[in-house]
Amino acid sequence: MPLLLVEDDLDLAEPLTALLEQRGYQVTAVRDGETAYALAKQNAYDLLILDWMLPRLDGLTLCQRLRREGLTTPVLFLTARDGVTDRVQGLDAGADDYLVKPFAFEELAARVRALLRRPLATGSSGRLVVGDLVLLPEQRLAYRGERPIVLSEKETQLLALLMQQPGQVLSHTQLLARLWPGETPDRNLLAAHIRLLRRKLEAPGEAPVIQTFYGRGYGLVVAGAERAMIEGVGCEGKAR
């Protein structure tokens, strides 16, 4: 599972990266908030681990900005700020958990596992909204404008994953691991569900909402994001 670690203290960032990678996580480590913001917008991570005091853009502002822009990826704060007011500020900014430095690595590992096990976050109302697409996960019902769309359980889970990180490419490995945890299905099963979901979401005359990135994965197209997604393909494959 890909994680983004944002920590400007190399004496902490380097051993944390090594320990998390030993546990099987794919860790991208950066040292400032602006770089983290750009990466979080361009890539699909399963968890963001943020320091509070960061150069260029502090962790609290970074978290607030990402939440305002609709990113629902779980966020864990690592910080030396241990006051009650600080914890409240962090959680109110949109963080899912808060761990005070210094900490034991095993506690961090346990909190990472707990956050990654949580069901898909859909907000207090349960709705996910991207453009003219609305998803009601509990009802397994979507709307494209005024058109209702009945979904299967797996289609609902797949669409929720895509809508939680709009404008980003989710890899085959990420989607397979989230949709069929503990199993080893091949990509053909995922491709079949994508085809079925497309048929329901993209009626004649409607613009496509799911984009395929050959050799990489799938993404939900949102206004202004399609160009960035295509530019991110590089030489790995074409998008359609």
C-alpha cells in the first residue's frame, strides 16, 4: 500500500521510511508541505503521515487544504505539539488520528494498520459528490444528474474508491487489494467490473467519467483534471 510521509527531520524520516518499508508499505518521503500537496493531488495514496511544523506549508494548513478540495485519504499527524488544543486543531483540520512525538514505532505501526482497515470514508451524510455524479453508498445508488443508477455492492465499492480520489490514477494493485482483500484475483476481474460500471454511468450523450490508463490503472475524470492525469502517464501507456 502506498503511503506519503511528510517529515522534515531526516533523523526521523529515514528510519521511519525503512521500518515502514520493512512492513511491506510503499513509502514516498518528502520534507516540505508544498511538495507533499502536489504529490497528494497527483497520486493516489492509502495514507498520509504528516508532521505539523513543516517548511513552505505547515501540516495543519496542508491537511485543511486537501480536505477542502475533497481528498478523503486518511491522515495521521506526527507532531511534538501535545496540548489538548493542538490535538483538537489537528482533528478539526481533518486528521483521522494524532500521535505525539516521541513515540514507539510499534504504536505507529498499529495506528497505520487501524487507519488502513477503516471502511471507506464518505462524510457525515454518507454521500460522495464529484461533478454531476452523486453516490449514496448505503443505498447502492448513484445519480448522474437527475438519472438514478442502481449499483451492485462491488460496483458501489469501486465507484466510492474512484470518487474519493478524483482526478488521480488508482493502480490495479491498489484497487484489487481494496476490493478483494486477502484474495488474489487477476486484472481481468477488475476490468470486467469497470466495464459494467461504465455502462451504467456513461449513457449515450453523456461525457465519460472513468478513464483507463493502460498498464497503470483507472481514474475518475473531473473538470480540469483530465489533462493532468494524461500528462502523468509518461511512457507507460496511453489514456482513453
